[in-house]
Amino acid sequence: MAIALTHIALHVMDFEACVDFYCSYAGMNVIHERPSGEKRIVWLCEPGQESQFIIVMLPGGEGHQQQMNDFSHLGFALESKAAVDKIAMRAEEEGILVWGVREDSYPAGYYCGVRDPDGNFVEFSYGQPLGPGAP
């Protein structure tokens, strides 16, 4: 049986802020949107990955109050340590940095953590065995 992880759906409270966050911080694009009653559903993906993996944003969630000892997160690989540093500095300025930049042993690599507008943790990394910067 062939199987592939194709998407994750996030039911978010502040829909527009979450769409803006993933477009701005993670470089994702809106590739599909459709009405859902008086609201809309949006599909986001990285450029060129339209048929591989998307994030579906669903409006009307209750918000996520993720605790600091809960390391659940979405992970995005970046092309360099400098790119991770840039994200961390921006997130710190905006008051949403949850894990400062750190370098950990393989396979964790160099990373920081940011809180999205719904309260989910998002990791930005370099040097993991996935995505840009993979050894």
C-alpha cells in the first residue's frame, strides 16, 4: 500500500493572522481557498510543493494554549544558520520567540522556536536531515 502524508489542518481562532504568519515567516503561498459559510478555508504550501504537502487553515478554532513544556511543533527547514538567526531576531522583536537559537546534537541541528498567532509552536531549523541544509 502506497501512503503519503499530504497535509495538516489547523483549526485556528485568528484566521487572517495565522495565514499572514505562515506566508510571512515560512514563505508559504495561498494555493486554494473556498468559502465555508461566511468564512473561508485556505490551503497554504511552500513554492513548488503544491502536490506534496499543504497546511489547511480552518476558521473558528478556540486557540491553542501550548505550554512551554509541550514540545509539539511544526518544523520548517531553512537554508542557513543566518536564516534561523534572522527569524529568531524578528520573533524576539515581535514578542513571539519561545526557544532562543540553540545548537543541538544531530539530528536536531541549529534551531529556534516561534509561537504562531494561534499559540502553536513552530520550529525553524538548519542542519537537520530533512529539507534545505540537510547533510
